[in-house]
Amino acid sequence: MPAVVVVGMQFGDESKGAVVDYLAEWADLVVRYNGGSNAGHTVVANGEKYKLHLMPSSVVRGKRGVLGAGVAFDPEVFLEELRDLKSRGRNIDVLVSLKAALLLPYHKELDSAISGGRLGTTKRGIGPAYQDKMARVTGLKVADLFSPRFPQRLKEVLEIKENELRNAGILTGDVEEYYLKLLAKAEEWRNSLSAFIGDDHLEVNEAIAEGKFVVFEGAQGTMLDVDHGTYPFVTSSNPVAGGACTGAGVSPLAIDFVVGVMKAYTTRVGKGPFPTELSGDIADYIRDRGGEYGTTTGRPRRVGWLDLPMLRYSAMINGIGYLAIRKLDVLSGLDRVKVAVAYEIDGEEVRIAPPYVDELEKAKPIYEELEGWKVNDWNEFVKGGWSSLPEEVKNYVSFIEREVEAKAILIGVGPDREMTIPTPHLREIIPL
Ligand code: GDP
Ligand code: IMO
Ligand code: MG
């Protein structure tokens, strides 16, 4: 069985949760490799909706999941999600990497105070936590939490961070008191987390060596990658497929396929360039029908037409051979659907998006119009399968496949697990 990376091709929220949950029917292990609770992955199964922030999307099916070394691990969010999922009858089988960066309460406060407004972050402490990880002298890992030297290490970290925390108005009183409070919290976390921690590298590599079906679940999307996205309007980790290798400790040679998840249109939440952005009636139509409000923050998402230059860029950076195209139902009812096939930048036609803010702000999308589709009830097509779909829907999918040079393994026509329609290409990655 293969090792497959599931990666967001756009600005996040492509429906990675729904796709991972679908593949998890066959998967043995699902591994989150980047980001933290800035992610909001939705799984709708048996009429129940789960909004997962830190847990791998396998937990809805009760399958084994891993939070890899590349994750920014917030114990508070993890334990809250654990309680919530258990109260909903889920059996949680998750391993947390000892190598994951530890995200502490002050990271969230720093995020709110500094980067939240300027970049439109989720205020989940992601930037400040990765900043400390890279700085090393102020970083702590999950392993540190379980080390007898934790009290000393935390003290050293606070010595360096004290000024920063005071300047941001986060630390106002006595530093010793602040330290003791954190230490007490850490003690609580340790007790609740000890059953979950371990060597992610052994677990994941052994699973691959045994020929198990391993799914790497990316958070965020390619255009939000700190190295390859629209910097500085990005997150602080590597959502790209390569991030699965660094974030989970596996060789690039261990990955068999990369599945790019995309919406049938484009959305973005937070600030940053967006060449195909729409406003007005069509934007409202798509936002309302698609429920385009942030899973983590509830903010209305910006919406726009599909952007092929961006998808081609994404396909290249990730090595995408297969596509999962979601939310085709949302566009239903439109007479014509527009797709940006290229940009015009300074009089030149550009087919692969340059990921630079200045260039993207100048980019004028060159659109092609495709025939729309009008479907009120998708159930007959879900039953009838891929071949029964209206020609206009199949044309839209084939158009994307041709332009992006990748094959669709499934499409989504609704949020529920049942509303995924596989194509014949699914068999190429899963021996059904
Ligand atoms: P993720 O972060 O990539 O996992 O995506 P989100 O969960 O943040 O956002 C995707 C949203 O679209 C969620 O509300 C899903 O329930 C919903 N969704 C997923 N696939 C489909 C689909 O094919 N059609 C519709 N209408 N909604 C979908
Ligand atoms: P999933 O995994 C969509 C966006 C934020 C902001 C920028 C930086 O659900 O697809 P951060 O809090 O990471 O420092 O914010 O990135 N962002 C997301 N947008 N989906 C996400 O995750 C996102 N995670 C972060 O809105 O613009
Ligand atoms: Mg999301």
C-alpha cells in the first residue's frame, strides 16, 4: 500500500479534512506534518460535523494518527479537542512527536499582540512558536516538557523572553510568579499527555516499511507556505509536500503519490494578494452556498474564480500527479463559470504564478468561460457514479486535469462523507 501526501494547492481550506477522511477508510496511519491549531479541518460523517484543529482527520474513523515533529503542538488545544471528541464517543488513538515544537500560552498572546492584525493570522500562536523553535535559545519541544530539566529550561527561556513579554503587555507583574504559573500548567499537561507521546519517526517509518497505507495530512496550503507562498502573507511552516518529509522524518523516496486538494474556485482568509478575487453578487453567491467562513476564526473568506496559474505553480512545487476537486456543487446554478488560464503582468502573458506579492498585485487574470451546470440534488449522481455526472461537470474537471497535468481521483459535491464521487483514477493510488 502506498504513502500518499495530501496537500492544499491554494490558500488553505481546500477541504483536506474531507479528503483525508475519505482516504482514511483504507489508511492505516494518518500523519499531520506541519502547522498547529491554525488549521481547521472539517469532517462531516453520519450527520455529525467535526472541526479538527490539531487532531489528524483519521480520528473521526477512530484510525491511528500521528502529530509529527513539524507540528507546533499546543497542549491546551490538544487536551480540549481530546475531551470534546471523547465526549462525542470517538476513540482517540494518536501519537504526539517528542520532537514537536511546544506552543505555550504566551505564543498565542504574542500572536494577537503583534502579527494578528498586520498579517491577519489566526492568532493561534503559530508565528511566535516557530520563531522560538528557529531561535533555539527560546524554543522548547514536547520532549523538554517530559524532561526532569524542564523547570530549569523554562526559567532560561523566560530570562530571554521577559523583555519581549513585558513590551507586549503580556507580563505585567512578577516574573517568578508568571514562571510558577506556567510550571503548574506544565505539570497538568504532563499528566494528561504522557499516554500520547513517543517516537513518531519509528512509528511512521515502520508503517511504511511494512507496506501500510500511510496518508500525510498537510495543513494550510501551498500559497501559504513560508518559503513558497505569498510571503509575508503566509503561515510559518511548510505545508508543501516536501514538508511531509521534514515534518514527519521520512525520506522523499518513501512517498509514492501526492494528491493536491483544490476547491472548484478559490478562497483566501486573511490578508495578501488574490488575483481572481471577486466582489458583488457572484462573490456573495459563492460565499453563501459554500459556507465560506473560517473554520478556526469564523471570518468571512474572500472568494474568487479558479486560478490555473496558481494551480500549475502548486502542481510543480508539490509534484502533484493526482487531484481531489471539491465543492463543485457550490458553483451549480451559474450559467457560465470563469477560470483564469493565465495572467497578464506588465504586458506579458504568464502561465505559472510568480509567488511574489508585487507581481501578483499587478497580475490581470486572463479568463476563459466554461458552460455552467444546474443541479439541485446530487444524490442521483452520487449513486450513479462518475460516468453519470452532467457533461458540463465532467468537462470542467477534464479542463482542470488538462491544464494542470494531473488526474482527478475524486470530486466533492457536498460536505458529507457520502458526497464524494470517486473517478476511475482512484484505483491508481488505492488497490481497491
Ligand atoms: P480544510 O482546512 O482544507 O480541511 O477545509 P475546511 O474544512 O476549512 O473547509 C472546507 C469546507 O467545505 C468545510 O466546511 C467542509 O465541510 C466543506 N466541504 C468539503 N467538501 C465539500 C464539497 O464538496 N461541497 C461542499 N458544499 N462543501 C464541502
Ligand atoms: P487549514 O489547514 C486557511 C492563514 C491565516 C493568515 C495566514 C497566517 O484549515 O487549511 P497563521 O495563524 O498561520 O500565522 O496565519 O495564514 N491560515 C489559513 N488559512 N486555512 C488554514 O488552515 C490556515 N492557517 C492559517 O488566515 O492569513
Ligand atoms: Mg480549514
